[in-house]
Amino acid sequence: MSTLQEFRNQHTSDSRKFTVTNSWGIRDAYKLIRKNHWFNIGRPLKESEFYHIIREVNNLLAEEIALGNTVTFPERMGKLELRKYNRGVSIVNGKLKNTYPINWGETWKLWHEDSEEYAKGTVIRYETPVVYHVRYCKEGATYENKTYYRFVINRALKRRLRKNIVKGRTDTLW
């Protein structure tokens, strides 16, 4: 019989491959600022200095989000906030609706041990009453093309946030 990791590799596609298309990255921002003669921000920056500044700002933003604080952007660009959503089981139109998140680790173990459960698609769920999400709130923002802005929280930050929630350091009102 195969190991759990071999079983997962057989039944899943390739590992995570993310592609971002039609997006402005940090390098594009550097080129734009350099092309426009630094927008009167002072002396020209080396590329490494520019990246260092961006990295430090991103680390400060990540720290605030991990602590559950709301980050308000300048120039009325909106804010990043932690929201909490209730999860549970209910009956909607005569059908059972389960909104608990799936525990993929335990589900894969079950499927590895019992192929019949894999064929039926049985999943094991966490029974957590609330789930937290980081949300980009555009209410009150005054810029155009609001649908083009999006913030994606990386996996490491999600894990830090989860650790703080479990330890009770982080909570939110809504």
C-alpha cells in the first residue's frame, strides 16, 4: 500500500503554480517612477533601495494585519480589515447547507485509509463557529476603477494571523 503523500500526489494535480497576468508589479512601478523623473520625491533611488522600502512597508502592513488591526490607506484609497463570518449547518429550501470549512489533512487521511469514502467524496470538516477573512473595504474611497484593486494575503501571513487568533491576541468586532 502507498504512503499518504504518494496517495495525495496520485489524486491531485501539479503543485501550486500561480500566474499573474495583466498586473502591474513592483518592477513596473519602479520603471514608471523613474520614467517620470521621480515625481519630485527627492534624489533618485537605486532599484535595490526602492525594493527595500517596499519590502519594509509590506512587512509593517503584514504585522498590523496579523495583529487584527485595520489598515487605512492614505488619499481615501480604502482600508484592509479583519472580518469574522459565522459558519454552521442550516436547512435552505429543504436541503442541508453546511458552511463549515473542510479539514483537508484529515480528509486526505480518511480517503487514503478507505477508498470507498474517496469514491463517495466524503469530507471531514472543522466545527469552528466563526471564520476570519481579511477584506479590502472600498467604501468611502474616491478613486476610479475600484474593481481593479485587490489584495491577496500570502500563506505565511494567513498562518501568523491564525496563530494569533488561536492564542487570543487577535479578534474583531464584525
